[in-house]
Amino acid sequence: MGWASITLRVLPRLIAAVILWDILSVLIGTIYSGGFSGFVEYLKTVSGFFILMSSLLAAIAVVTGSVVVYVLSLVSVAIGKGFAGYVLSPAPFIGLGLLLAMDSIALGYREGQGKSIDIGLRGLGRGIAVVIASLGLMIGVSVFAGYALSYIVLSLIDMPRGVSLAADLLANMFSNPFIRLCIFVLAALYLYKTLSDTVEIIAVFVKPSRRLSLGVLRNREDIDIVIEYPLQTLFTFIIALFVVPVVDEFFYVLIRTIAPQLAGLGFESGIRLVADMAVFVLIFVIINRYIRGFTKFGAKARDIALPASLAVLIYATAVLISINRGLPVIQSMLNPDLETLSSRLREGYAAFYISFLYLIDLLTRLVGAAP
Amino acid sequence: MSSRLRAARFWIFVGVGIALVAVSILMFMMAIGYMQRAMVSTSLLTAFIGFTTLSSSLYVLRLAAHIYGVEVGSEEKT
């Protein structure tokens, strides 16, 4: 390994370490002075939490030399310092530019294949001018688009405040910093997608390349988009609400059959709520994938597995209840106890929905959206 | 197919894309207007339509750009 590639590996980490030193010193200082109790001190405030997280990310960035982790650390420290009322200094952004430049050099560098090119002073000046102009154009466009988007989002957020009584709840929700952060993150992601598409369109029009365009047009993942109808997430959410109590009942009957001593350990109260929610998230993820499978062109035979498995689950639960009542296996398979199951399911649905509403209420109170 | 018709087809793509951009800008402005008049859900729905039309216009324009690239682009050395 030559000196050049060693330098290309060491230098980004060095730059990251120098620039992120104030953030890193938080972590190092805490470890040296107090150990665990120092961390707890940081976790007490929101800004402390974000600064601690960013210092952890900074340590990872210095060790791995990854630009993405560096940016994540910067975002985290910006949020943390924003909560505390400070503004980030411009130094990390200059460091980001240096890191990106090093990264692109490292990507194209091949050991022992170096060649020198001969350009005059004029050519050098022209090259630097092109780089600065394109960078400036990109930064200008992003700043302008960011301002435009923040204007739209802020005016949408700030309008309902005090307009009418009906909009009072909405104003409460929008004034909450957590929800604002979510909206701005979504808006920023959308802005990034829009900008990158726009730049791609302009670049292809300015300098058309047959190979690139053929590559894009041949890539079916990129061109064939699956049209998702709106509110699909809500749709799968409602379906998951229907399915979860059945799956729950199966698991509790299974636990009672296999390990009756576990059933006494508070599975009826506190742990059950947590377990219900874990099962709900799991079912939601599975159903979401299956619904996507249904809406895609050319649904496969395996897409019917979910409804079929639900029917099998209901049958298996009824059989397990029969076995619990002391019937032999063959006879209980022939006479599944559907009546007990249905009465239990009725209770299960009511209990699940009550705990679900309780949890939603708790969550909105926790983030401050409801009084 | 004559080359004139092919060129016209390309401009149809571009026209649809630009029309969709115009519609989306109109929708964003309408969304702010509705919010000022305290019609919250109407405003949010209008903003949603605006985002959707903006995405679709970008998709159409991107497709048009790559078709243009295939037709007039040069084969560069790799």
C-alpha cells in the first residue's frame, strides 16, 4: 500500500477529528470524569440528549471516516444546540466540503495508475472557476428552494393558530416542536428528491449521454413505479387492528397449553399491553408488505398465504382450547371448540381496543399534542 | 414513423410536464389561500394535490429527458 492511499484513508479521519473536536470532547470528558452518572446528567434535557448522541456519532465518524455519519452527527448537534438556543458555527460545513472532496478522490484513485496532465495557468483557472460556479449554483438553488419550502410549510403551520375554535387542536399539534420537526424532516426529504430529479433533468438536457439514458430506461426498478393509492397506510392500519386480537388469542392459548406456569406471571395485565403492541407492530409490517404484493401487477399465489394462515390460526386456536379441556388430540381436531373461542375473542377485541385507545391518548399527551 | 411525428411526441412529454408544474404551483398558492380563510382540511388536501402533481411532473420530465438523451446523445468512450 502506497503513501497516497494511506494518506487518503488517514486524512478524512483527521479532518473529522479536528472539526468535531468540541463535540467529541463531550464524550471523552464524560467518560473520564463521571462514567455512567455523567451520561445520566446529559439525558435529563432534550438538548443534552441530542449533543450526547451527536458526540457518539462523531466518534463513529472519526473511526470509520464515513461522510454520512459525519452529516448525521452534524444534524444531531444542530438540533441539540438549537434547543439550547445556540447556532452552529460554519466550520463543520467547510469540513464537510473537504471530506466530500477527499471521498470522491478516494473513489476514483487507483494505486500505481497515476498520470500527470499538462494544463496551463488558464486551464487551471477555468477548471477552478467551473467547480466554484457549479458549487455556488447548487448551494444557491438549495438555499432558495429551502427558503421557498420553509415559507410554504411555516405558513401552513402558523395559519390555524387562533383562526377558529375548530382549528384549536390543530394549532396545538402544529405548535409542538416534535411534530414540527417531523414535518420539516418530511419536507426536507421531499425537497431533496425534487432537487436531485431537477438537476438530473437539466444535466441530461445540457449534455445528453446515450449510455446513461439507456441505462436509466433499461432499469425497470427505476422506471416502472408502483402506483400506491392514497391513505394506504391507514388502510393497512385498520386491517391490522382487525387481525391482531386473533393472533393474540392464539399466542395466549398456546402459552396456556405449553407453559401453564407462565400464564400466571401477569400475562393478563401489564405485560399483555406491551405484548399486544409488539404483536400489532409486527402484524402491521407483515400486512403492509402483503398489501403491496396485492396491488403490484401480477399477484403471485403466495400472496394468498396471509388470509389462509389467518384461517389456519383460528382453527389451531380452537383445537388448542379443546385440548386444554382434556379431549384427546384426534377428537379435538375433529371438534374444535369454536364457541369458547368466539366468546373469548369478543372479550379480546374489547380489551384490545380499550388498551389501544388508552395508548394513543397517552402518546398524544406525551408529545404535548393533547392537553 | 416520420421523424417529425417523433419530435412532436417528445414535445408532448415536455408540454405535459410543464403543465403539471404550473398546476402544482397553482395548487400550492391555493393551499395558502385556503389556510388564510381557515379552511384547514381543504387547504391540506390542496397542498397534497400540489405535491402529487409536482412529483408526477418531475417523473414525466425525467422520462422525456432520458428519451432525448437516447435520441440525440453521443456514444462516449468508456
